[in-house]
Amino acid sequence: MSAYIPLLHLHSTLRYAVLILLVIAIIRGLIGWLGRKPFTKADDKIGLILLAVTHTQLLLGLGLYFISPTVEVALANMGEAMKDPNLRFWAVEHLVGMLIAIVCITLGRILSKRATDPLFKHRKAAVWYSVAFGIIIYMIPWAERGFFAASGQ
Ligand code: HEM
């Protein structure tokens, strides 16, 4: 049995964990930044869990990329795939957009950890996680955008 469908479902479901953790981390960052609050152990823990879940999502996505029938069709003829919005989305846009978002989350974590002033710690987290959130929301194939993974065909 192919691992494709279970992996696709896992990857699809994990999006909610990524989004919920991002919202919590952004709200905590904003409250801490604007309210000039100390950077607590809980703030650090949320950042760590967010990073771990996001990187798990990256690994699942990379795995999917190599076994997805949709991506396979696209990669077989990239010239034609670029003219097809669905194939282009799966072969290029989703991958590149999500990689950029994951880099933003990683930077948010690293820069926040490196900063010594709690205000900067909160600000780095709030800003970088917000950028990532915007990109991820845009790059998720929500039903109304009309992009479909192979399981939905
Ligand atoms: C935070 C990061 C990410 C989120 C929230 C996310 C979300 C999603 C969602 C919601 C789907 C549709 C699942 C379905 O229709 O059942 C999907 C599919 C997919 N994603 Fe991601 N993704 C992320 C990162 C990535 C990355 C980094 C890659 C590649 C390296 C990737 C590759 C794929 C592939 C190949 C598919 C399936 C395409 C198909 O077979 O039709 N994803 N992703």
C-alpha cells in the first residue's frame, strides 16, 4: 500500500496545529511586546513547539513531494505544468511559499532567542511569525481556491 494517502491526510491535518500554534505565539508576542512583559518560560516553550511542529510539517511535505502523483505529472513536463495553475501550484508555488514561511518561523525563533531585551524577544517573534502566518494562509490550498490534491480528484 502506498504511503501517499496517509501522509497526505497527516500533512493536511497538521496544518491546524501549525496555524493554532502560530496564532498563540503571535498573540503572546504582541501582548509581551506592546505590554512590555517579561519573556517567560511559557513563551519559550510555545516557540519551541511551533518550530518542532513546523519542521515536522516540512519533512512530511518533502516526503509527499516525492511520491505525489500530481507532482509527478508536473515534473514529467515542467514546461506544460507551468501553464496549468493546478500543477504549477503543487510543483512550485506551495513548495516555495511554504519553505519561505518555514524560514520565517525558524528566523523568528533564532532571533528571538538571541535577543537579550524581553521587548525585542517578543517583537522578533511577533513580527516573523506574523509574516509566516500570512504566507501560510495564502499558500494553503483552501477549497475555494480550486487547487486539489490527488486524493480529491
Ligand atoms: C506550514 C507548512 C505547510 C502547510 C500548512 C501545508 C499544507 C498543505 C495542505 C493543507 C495540503 C492539502 C492536503 C489535502 O488536500 O488533503 C498540502 C498538500 C501538499 N503539500 Fe503541503 N503544507 C506545508 C508545507 C509543505 C512543504 C514545505 C512541501 C514540500 C516540500 C509541501 C508539499 C505538499 C505536497 C506535495 C502536497 C500534496 C500535493 C498532491 O499530491 O496533490 N507542503 N499541504
